[in-house]
Amino acid sequence: MDDYLLKQMRTEAKAIFRESLRPVNPYGAVKNFVRIENDQLILGKDGEDQKTLDLKQFDRISLVGGGKATAPMAKAMEDLLGDRIHKGLINVKYGFTEELSVTQTVEASHPLPDENGVNGTKMILDFLAEAHERDLIFSLISGGGSALLCQPAPGISLREKQAVTGMLLDCGAGIDEINAVRKHISAAKGGQMARAAFPATVVNLMLSDVVGDKMDVIASGPFVPDSSTFEDALGILRKYDLKDVPEAIVQRLEEGAQGRIPDTPKAGDPVFLSVSNIIVGSNILSLEAAEKKAGDLGYNTLILSSLIEGETRDVARVHCAIAREICRSGRPIGKPACIISGGETTVTIRGRGLGGRNQEFCLMSAIEIAEFPEKIVILSGGTDGNDGPTDAAGAIVDPYTAERGRSAGLSAADFLNDNDAYHFFEKTEDLLMTGPTNTNVMDVRLLLIR
């Protein structure tokens, strides 16, 4: 084995991943879409369709929002608007903060909500309820907002909401399915913040962490019309045959399906007449930046897709099959090759270990490429810097990762079966550690082959 070449490839993979984060920096993303000229607020990128609002028409300008990347988004708005801002209220994940001069920040738990998130959400909803037609409200939404903007609907406790959220995460439900249920047991999601803010003017800026950039799914769409229904939410619980769902939740969903509780606001509802929804950053921007960096390093590049979903282990097998095809036939691109993909996979929890979808992807890949004759490095990382409930962004593996585990007395297959990728990679020193990146546009996966 050419140790130097493999180490070089690992270094290159990390450099490509770091570069993928640059264009989705939340501060810069907001600045790309919002600017002020002579009291005119201009929304949209240069050369694209733009909307203009006259700031003199408004008595108050305020900021609200929630998500892992919301603090730097608020920083961008504070720098842009200065003392024009009347008030700011945002919920962020613990540690995902910025120094803000006007905006009050509540730190709360993700992915499972906590009381801080509930209290912060109540403060936002109470503030929105006071809005009038001469208010301009900027909503700053990013990935993680579903858990962070989490006030339960009447009659449901936080513990009950936590329980059903944990069940959905563990059973492998997709993010859109999880959010459909969340919307209907929440006081804020599925357009309900737009309902609270009406008749104010709302500019909703979103950093997308959702496959396909579906606006109603990003943070469960607090300012976006909801296409899901109470009946849909009930169907998801049935689909995964979830047991022990709290009775209060089942009762609310059943009453809603029977028309005894008003559903979330739908397209065409007047509450959305003065709401502008704008996506300021997404996964494809990260993949394009990774592609350029890999090309600069001499790799032939291919963006496979930014829309990849499915069971993590299956997705890993497909990526490794592509790597084998490149080595065998030079298709779809020849060596040196860099295959790039994005999106968000799911993990069905069967064990009691610690990890996340990116680490699980890499552990499955490490098994698949064990003793691979060619030089191959695989990296998978969450752009937010946190993979699942861990302090790692993901992992980076090569054909000798599984062997390094065996030398330490570890079986990669056993750790995979226990969903314990974190502790395996902790021993093999293959964890990808970035710390909080203050952005969140799903995952980036890299396959480097020489």
C-alpha cells in the first residue's frame, strides 16, 4: 500500500468537504438575497426575479425564527438593518450561537425538543399574535427548526411529543413523514406561524436541509401552506405500525381527521397573502462547490445527485458498487475520480449503539471496500457538523479501516449491527470532527478513487 497516497487522498477529501460548506454559509447566503437601497428592500439575487418593499411603509421591523443556522442568519439581518430592528426572537441548538446586539436567542435541544424550545416558541407565537398590518417580520428558518420551534398543540405535553418524535426517528420514517406528524401535534408548524402573524408582511428566508427543497417540509414549514392533513398523519403512524403512541396524540389526530379540529392552513388561505418564501441556500450549492474543489485537485468529477434518500446501508452499497464499476470499466468516469452526492438517508435503529446516518454510511462502506485493491477514500458528513446525537460530523474511511478495527479487537459487522459506528470509528480514529458549522443543508458524500 502507498501510505502516502492514501493519506493524501484523505486530506483531499477533508479539504473538498470544507469547501462544500463555503457557499452555504448562512450569513453570506442571506446577504446574497437581501439588500437595501434608499429605503427600498430588495429581495432576490442579481439577475433573477426580485421583489421590492418600501421600508417607509412599515412601523416596525422584527426578526423571528429557529434552526441550527438561524443565529448567523440573524447576524446578517442585524448588520443589514441595524437600529431599524424593533425586536428579534430566535431558537437555536445548544452551542449554535452568535454575538447578536438586538436579537434574543434561546438555546434548546435537537433532535428531540425540550422545555427551552417550548418556552422560546411560545415567546415567538405570543409576539407574532401582536403583529399588525404595518409590521414587517423576517422569519429566519433553517434545518433543525422542527425540533426547535416545538410548542405542542393544546392538550399534548412535551413528553408525549418527544415520545412520538423518537418513535418516528427510530423506525426509519422519512423527514417529510416525521414533519407531517409534527405539524399536526404542534402550535407553530405547517403554516401556523403565518396564521399567528397575519396581517403582517412576512419575508421567510430558508436555508434548506430537505431533499428537493420542499418549502413545506423545511422546519415543517411554519410560514408555508401545508399540503398534509390530519388523516395523512394518522396514516404514517399506521404505516410504521407504531405501538404505544400517547393517547392524547392519537385522540387529537383522530378528532382532526373527523373535522372537529381546524386543520393547518392550506394554499389559498388569506394568511399567506403577504408572505414571501425564499430559499437562500441548499444542498446542490454545496455539491457544486465540492465539484469545483475536486476538479482543482485533479479529479474527474461527477455529481451523482442531491436528492438521495433511502436506507443508509442500501445507499452505501450502491455508492460502493459505483466505485467498483469505475475501477473495472472506467464508467461513469475514469480515474482519478471523485463521485459526489447529497441528500439525507435514514437509519432504522436495531441496536443500542451511538452514531448517525453519515457514520453508518461509512461503516457499511468500510465493510464493502475492505482490502479493495485500488486506492479509495470515502467521506460522508453532515454539513451542520453534527451527525445524529454525536459530536462528529461523520467519518472518513479507506480499504484498511475494517482491518484497523480488527487490530483493535473490533468487528465492523458487529458494531454495524448494533448501530454503534461512533465507537468503532473512535477507536480507528476515522471520525470526521468539524465542530458546529452553523449551517445545515443535509449531507455531503465523497468517493475518491485513484
